[in-house]
Amino acid sequence: MIAPEIRIRQAVLADEPVLAELDRVSWSPLHAVLPAPEPGERFFHDERHLPEHYLVAELPDAGVVGYVRLVPATPLACNAHVRQIQGLVVGEDARGRGVARALVRAAMERAREQGATRVTLRVLGHNAPARALYAAEGFVQEGVLPGEFLLEGTYVDDVLMGRSLG
């Protein structure tokens, strides 16, 4: 169930401190292949991580509680119809309120607005909650890269998922 009080909006540069902290405290090997962010690390740190690539979720009682990153899948013109979700984070205190589902739906709507006809993503094989959320939102498993990542001494699959926006 999506809570009606969830507000989804475009990220702005002023969100950087709260998004950086959210990223830092939410980091987990369940969903991350990069090392944990350090305190004080910038969130919008290069041209591939700009505010316009992010939608944020706000709750009236908590402010910004999550984000989704949506970008073109590649820089190729022949692939311009595809957007890719490259990050979805919801703070622990906001989980179970429909924030992740609202962010995924908003990302699909944003992709449509950008002229995309397809959205893809990659999710770690051991991240059952995320895989279930994406499946519930119409994503299907399209491929698996077995043992693609070595995380905390365990080989983890990289699962490729996608869905049409038609």
C-alpha cells in the first residue's frame, strides 16, 4: 500500500547532504557492490550523478526518506529509448510505507515523460525484497550473470530485469 502522504519530486542540489547521509546509513552488501560511503562524501560527485538523475521521496513527518536514480541505459543513440534504474534507497524508518513502490512507479512515469519505451535494472541475486518489489511492478528477469560479484567472501549473482512501458 502506498501511503498517500508520500511526495515524489526531482532532487535539487540542496538535497545533497541528506541524500549523502541516507546513502551512508542505508549502505548494505545486500544491495551495494561499491564500498560504503564515507562521512562527508559528496553525493552529486560527477557528471554521471547529477540532481536531475534522481527522484526523491518525502514524508511530512520525516522529510527526504528515499531516492531512485534513473538514467539512460547507455549513451548510444540506438539505445535512447531505454532508461535504467541505477539505485533505489529508502531509509530504515520509512520502510513498509510504500516509499520504494512509489519511487519505482515515479521512475517509470519519468521514463515515459522522457520518451522511453523500456526500463531496465540490475539487482543482486540475494536481494529478495528488491527482486520481489520489481517483479510486483512488472519487471521480469531477463538474465543472470552468475557469481558476478564477490561480496564479503560470497559470490553473488547479478540479475538483469526489465519491463516495457507500453
